[in-house]
Amino acid sequence: MNSRRAFLVWGVAVLAYVLAVVQRSTLGVSGVDAQERFAVSAAVLSTLAVVQIAVYAALQIPVGIALDRFGPRRLVLVGAALLVAGQAVVAVSPTIGPAVAGRVLVGAGDAMTFISVIRLLPMWFSGRILPQISQWTGNLGQLGQVLSAFPFALLLHTAGWGVAYGVAAGAGAVGLVLAFVFVRNGPVPVRTGAIPLPHSWSGAFRTFGHAVRRPGTQLGFWSHYVSQSSGTVFSLLWGVPMLRGLGYSPTEAAGFLTVIVVTGFVAGPALGVLCARYPLRRSNLVLGCVALLAAVWTAVLVWPGHPPTWLLVLLVVAMGIGGPGSLIGFDFARSFNPVGALGSANGLVNVGGFLAAFVMMFLIGTLLDAVSRATGRTVFAWDNFRVALTVQYVVVGFGVAMLLHARRRTRRFLHEREGIRVGPLWVALVARVRKRGVQ
């Protein structure tokens, strides 16, 4: 545990995740090019991303069950192979149909990667380092966005669509070979925990049922749902077109996406330390991330005319904090599930943010077309985005209500099973101030 070999396995697994994020996010920087290449509307263009994310979300539970059945190594390899195949199909697609099929394969491969890497962590690491390693996994993975925002975008605009997507597929193939050589399931016995790793599909489904019913798993789901979705929608599809509508160049738009990643590198470790130090206040960290996003989005959308650059930078910074905030959902899954059920629990949690994201992606595309037809403005005009992006308040607002409900149930569970009573945050803060005053 926590050995040099553990860090080697983790490093190569994270590389596989980085390359998965590259394949996932290439569409985000090529959305305008895709619309021109395939000559489709905004709503049809959104199907490229929506189908990919829908497949990703739909496969999280089956993949989670398979993780508990077969272990993470096999799924990392299968996922990498599907990602390579999907990008190769997109590279040679002359029309939207084959491209959609390619993105389906990308979504399927992507679905197997992150939760498999997360599933590896408790097999190789233990103690207070676990929440921090989890945060670093998510943050390092987002380097894939930087690679798609700059090297991939440069290839796209100089060498063309086929070369850019072909190189992305080739990089994925290199990652597949490295994962085959170095990634192994950990030395921790798979039967550690209250529920053993099942050796049949019926046992795997029973394990999944246990994970679903745990309030802590549900709290993780809604934490991921509310904190990740806005940044995912922005990074994977609508961010670059929105910024282009505001008059920014492709390079400048890519720079905004990079700010999200850089912010995550700063915020992620800090959130990991806070989660380890204040494990009973993790939901407050999630709600803080959501409140920040809501405040900045509101300022951007109500700003008269085009919002200033400093406000847009603040927006992507808030998204950069929301990404690591969503990883707290996996910390809830780890805390409230035995090792043998972590695949199922992580799969369920990971559905959350992507479920919200693909709903918002589709609704935003539909509204962009509707407002464009009604006003006669071009599809990617800023005033169209100002209307379409308001769907976030409905989708995320519903998630916040469900998160608060799941938190009440989780706290009741803690009190009944372990005798731990978690009061409101303000009560704890007042008690701490009084204690310091007495001292």
C-alpha cells in the first residue's frame, strides 16, 4: 500500500484517463468546425455531444457492476480500445451519421475509464492520502482538456479534421499499450469489506442493490449532479461557440478552457485536504461550489450587453472549482460503501453530473435554434445564449433540492448506526467561536 509501484500503476492509469478526456473533449473545440463540415443546425450538432454523454451516463451503472465483477484493469483496457475505434470513425466520417456512431463508441469507452481508475485507488492506497489522490486523479485527468484545446485545435485548423482526429486516435492507442503493460489490480484482497467481490452476475446485481439503497451513495450522486454539470456543458460543447458569439477568437476561447483546468489544479488539492480534515462538512463544500457558480452565471447572463472579460474569467474559475467539487461525490461513495461495492457505487455517482449535462446540452441546442428562428439572429449570437443558458437554473436547482433530501437521510443514518449527530453548519460555527472566546 502507498508504495512506489502503487504510484506507477496510478500514474499510467491516470494517463489513460487523460487520453480519455482528450477524446471526450475534442468535440468541444471543434463544434463550430463540425457544424460547417456536416452542415447541420445547432440542435442536430448537439446530438453529437448528447449521444456521447447519454451513452456515458447510461453505461455507468452496468460498468460499475462489471467493475465489481471483473476488476478495473480489464475495463481500462476495453475502454481505451473503444476510444481509439470511436475517434478513428469520427476522423473519416463524411456526414453526421457515422460521426454520431463514432461518438457513441467514444462515450462507451469513456464510461469505462474514470470509475475504473477511481476503483483502483483503494486497492493501492490507504489512509488520509486517499481523498487527496482522488482529487489529483480528477485534476490530472483534466489535462486532456488542455491537450484538446491547444495541440488538437492547432492540428484541426492547420492539418484538417481527418488528421487531427487521427492523431487523437493514435495517442489513445499508445495509452492502450502502456495500460496493458503496467496497470494491474491492487494487492488489497478483493474480499475486504462487508460485501465481497461477487463471482457471479447475480451477486454483482445484489451488490449494486446494496450500493443504491445507501443514503451516502445517493448523496454522492446528487453532489456530482449539481457541481459538475455546468462545467461539462461548457467544456464539451457550448463554451467555445458561446465565446465565439461574444467575439473571441478560437485561440482565446481555448485559453478560457485552460483556465478551468489550471483552477482545478489549485482548488482540487485544497478541497481534498478540507474533505480529509472536515469529513462531516463535505456537503457544505459542494453547496458552496454550486452557490458560487449560480452567482457568477447570474452576473454573466444579466450583464448589459457583452459581459467583460474579467467576469468571464471569473466564470471559468468558478467552473474550475466545481469540477473538483464534484469529486467529493466519490468520497461519499467510498465512505459509505465497502470495498467490494465501490464499482457499483462509483458508477451510480458518476451518472449524476453527466445526466444533468446531457439534458442541458440538448435543451440549450433546442433553445438556440428556437430563439434564432424567432428573432432572425445567427444561431450563436450572445443574446440567444443568454436565453438558452437559463435552463441551468431549472436542472441544477432540482438537483440541489434532491441533495438536501439525501443529506438529511445520510445524517439520520449516521446518527442511527454510529451515534454521530451532524448539526447545521451555522450551529457548529457559533459553537467554535464560543469555544475560542472561552479559551
